[in-house]
Amino acid sequence: MERALIPSSTRALPLAVAAKGARIFDESGLDYIDASAGPLAVTLGHGHPKVIAAVAEQFGAVDYVHRTQFRNAAAERLAERVTGRLGGGLDYVMFVSSGSEANELAMKFAHLYWAAEGRPDKHRFVSSSVSYHGNTAGALSASGQPRYAAPYRPLVHPGETISAPQVFRLPVPAGSTAAAECVTRLRAEFARLDLRRTAAVLLEGVGGSGSGVLVPPPGFLQELRTLCDSYDVLWICDEVMSGFGRTGAWFAFQHAGVVPDIVTFAKGAGGGTLPLGGAALSARVWEQVRGRYPAMSAGHTFTNAPLACAAGLATIEAIEEEHLINRVAVRGAQLGEELRALQAEFPFVGDVRGLGYLWGLEFVADPATAAPPDPALDVTARAVAAAAASRLIMYPARFCVDGTQGDAVLAGPPLNATDEELAELLARLRAALTGLRPLFPAA
């Protein structure tokens, strides 16, 4: 049967037959700890009863209506809930089915904002190096990580990039800090951009699979907000991976105390049960756009879909009822300490970085120099396979250094993972790392 389905991996994959909480079971009865919540999407673990019940209830009432023909209560209620948790005047939202669609929608809104002001030449987008914003043509064009677009290069039209705010391996002069160096570089690179034609800067709240998790250092997002305001450029914050409690706040940008013009989200928004994403606009952006475009035509068949929105409502309710934001903030800091403790045991884990339940482990060929592994070894794929052999699901982040080298894996368990599941995650990760030792003779 599987021969008719186009494969998504060259690695032989087990057949999943059941899933519950942070565990997935294959056809032979073996359990796997879902240490990455799939692709950082299964917010509430597998089979959360509140989400299942909400979807079933919605299915029995209104399963589907098209946004141009009917309103639906699930979408309208979810819009109020999402904008309320975004805060900062991000008061208008449209729902789609994926992060790629959400970022494409945000880019369209940004262009419409400037077109409504009589500046249609502002249609280009700036992203950071090794960023990833989606797998559709427009989102690939806005992604700084080249490996995703490589097979489709004739279809993709890359924009300008600024350096990602990486601090691992960053040279820091005496008397300075890594955060200060990132901010200084941002100012210098911003001034060299074609800002006359730039509609927006697209930056991840916390970088994900393109960068091996990248938390902007203190002051970076604040400076970005200042520069965007000074140069007449919008700021789109991509929270597709980092939103909905993943970092110990509703959205990662909230740690910095500054507010973007547009925020995109997906993955965990629907609890991992149904595809759900969206773009939220500030009042400033929407009021200008609606003056010329009072109804947004850039939707899809399942824009504002009732079933997905019902899943989103249940996800928010469960996060709040189970106090998961605080749980992730507190237990996530402990998880980070536990992951860093593995560095002493496995020196080829050169850097452990993250926030909440979003962590990246980057490998080094030589701990003394922090040199990345030889790309020909494809350590990322081997690490994912070693984890799977230990019945642990990790997410890959290859070429995270500069787009040509760098190997890392992502850990991001469901927000409601139990202490027992987290302990099992660490035990199986230790087993996987033990299997990788022969790849790193210098360590």
C-alpha cells in the first residue's frame, strides 16, 4: 500500500497505529517519545480529550462553510481569543491552514499597506540568514536558509538578508558582549538595505529548524523595532514555531516587551490536531489596508474553517485551564539545565540553546575549536536516526551555521508532557548520543 504514497523520507519509517500524550505507538507495539511534538506542532500531546470533544461538537453542528458565504461562530470566537493573548493592539486576524500560508498572507498584507499609502514599489522583504518561513514559493523566497529552496531555485526569488542573531562562535571584542555585537551589526546591515523598496522585515520570534533554535539576544528585537520605525518598514514576526506557549509566553516576542506590526502563527495553534495558522495585524496596518481593501481576497478554501477554529479554541482553553504557560516557563528552564548537563558527558554537543520547550542541540567536530562537523557526514540525519533507534523523535536542523554547514537537532515536547515522559525523553536522548560517539573522535 505504501508504494502509492510519495515518500517524505529516505529513511525507513515505522507505521504509527496509536498515540497518546507524548507517546506514539507503532504496529509492533513499541512506544516512541515524541520529543519534538512532531514538527513542534503537537501542543497538547496526542489525543487531548478537550480538543477531540470540541472538534466532534463542531462537526455535529457546522462542519464547513466558506468565508465569503457565511460567518461562523468558531472563527469569530477564536479571533477574539487570539488577539486578546497577542495584546499590544494586534487586534485583527485571519485564519489559514499552515505557517507557509500565514507568512504568505502577512507578506500580502504588508504590500497592501504600502500600496494603500500610494507606495506600491515597497514590495520586497528582508529576512535573516538561516531563517525558514515556509515551503510555498513566496515563503521560500523570504527564507534565508538556502537548503529548502535549492530544488526549486528557478521558482524562487530571494530577497535581501540580514545576519541572524547567532551568538555561538560570535567573536566578541574585549569590553563588549555578544548581544551588543549583534545589535551593532544589525544597525550597520539595516542601513545598507534597499529600504525604499522594502515592505517588511520578516524575523522569527525564536528561530527553529533553519537555525537550530535561535533566541534573539537582549536588545535585538527592541533595536529592530526602532529601526523599522525609523526607516518606514514593517516588522513581521514569524511565531509559527515559537507561538502558543512554546517559549513560556503566549508568543516569543512578548519576552522582549516590543510589538510587531504583523504576527504569524500556526503549528501548535490547533493543538496539533487540525491544520490551523493565521496572521494578526496591528490596528495601524488594518485600518490603512481596509480603507482600500475592505475585504481580504487572499484566502483559501479552508480559511477560517470551523473545525480547525474549534480545535484552536479548545487548545487555548486547555493551555489556560492546565496553567501550561507557567509550567513551560518553569519546567522549561529545568529542561534546559538537564540538556546542558549532557554536554559534560558528550562534548560533541557544542551548544544547547533555547527557551521554554524549544531547544536546539548543535554538534561540533572539535570541542576546543567549536568547528562544525564535515557536511559530508550528514550528522543531523544520523542523529535523527540514532534517536529513532532509541525510540525518540527529534527534529532536524541541518546547515544551521551558515546554510552550508552545521548540524543540530530540535527538542520541543508537548507543553503538557509529564515529568515521567520528560525523564524518559532524557534517558533515550542519552542513549542516542552514546550511539553517536564514534562520529566524533576529537571529542
